[in-house]
Amino acid sequence: MPIPTPASDARRQAHVTTDPRQIRALAHPVRLALLDHLGTVEEATATECAEAIGESVASCSFHLRSLAQHGYIEPGERAGRSKPWRKVHSTYTQQIDPESPGSDTAVAEMARLSFGREADRLRHLLAALPDLTPEDANRNTLSTSTFYVTNEELAELRTDLLALAERFAGRARDPRTRPNGARQVHLLAALTLDLDEAHRKDTPGPQASQGAS
């Protein structure tokens, strides 16, 4: 169990959970959109969130309360009758724990939803490519690769991938930290085992026959 820390310190830390209830609480398109938006501002009210993500105020209020109930966000600094919300942690990671029943299916559900959102974003970009300047079109990158690594190298590569965007994390919420010309971009990284390759290894191939023909 993590040691509680002051809110100001907690927001600078990554949060890792294996609790299937907490994971499922985030696996909703509106809640993901709300958390994304709160990651780009210091804090925001339900009305401000509704304007940002294109949902109704009532819907945002409901989902914000649910996010708060499961520890993803907390009340911000109130000014008058406004009720702003802010993220508790800088990033959120869901992991499978054999000792946490249901965490595997919850993580898979969350991954499918997250990948679907990013796939939709990528399809939107590809459809808009003809309307972009050649310079902007070529600033986008889509890369695939297949290679062989040990488990230790795989863990090291995963750490390196997660650290790629971390050095820019502080710019999301505070525009004052962004250099002139900074633009919002999205990084989608998938480092996956090849299950087909593992299946081929486990499946016996045709045996060679011996003897003269």
C-alpha cells in the first residue's frame, strides 16, 4: 500500500494500481477524456471540462465525482461557488497482479479502450493528411519494428520508452514552461510479445523420415 503524501507531492508522482475496481472506474471514454483535460490544466470545473471535451455539464459532474471517489482527482482551490477539480497524480499505470483477482481482465479492458481512443485519433490524423502542409505531414511518425531481445533487455526497453515523454511532462499543465513554438503531440507506444512466434515454437514441425526411397 502506498504511503500517503501531500497533494502537491503526490501530483508529481506516477500512480500504479492493480485494483480491478479502480481500473474499471477509469475505463470509460468520458472519464479518460476528463483526465486527459485535467492533465493539461492546473484545475477545472465541470463547466470548463464540459466545454473542453464536448459533454454536458451534468455528465461531467457525474464522472468527475466518480473519478474523485476512486482517487484519480481531488477538489481544487474553491473560489466562490465554483468547484474545480485537479489530478492527484501526474500519470496513472495499471498492472496485472496474480494476487489481485480480476486485475488481468480489468487491465485488458482498459487497454482496449485506450488503444481504441488512440486508433481513432490516428485515423483522424491520416484522413486529414492531404489538408496539412508537407512540413506538418512529415512531422508525424509511424514506425514498426520486429526484433529479438531477452527478458532483461525487454524490461530495460520498456523503461526507456516510458521515459521518452516524461521529460516533457511538466509542460502539460503549465503553459509558462513551454518554449515558443511548442505544439501538443501524442505518443502511442506498444511493446508486445509475439504470441504467434511462441506458438510456432511449441508446435512440432514435420518430422524428417529416414531410409532409402
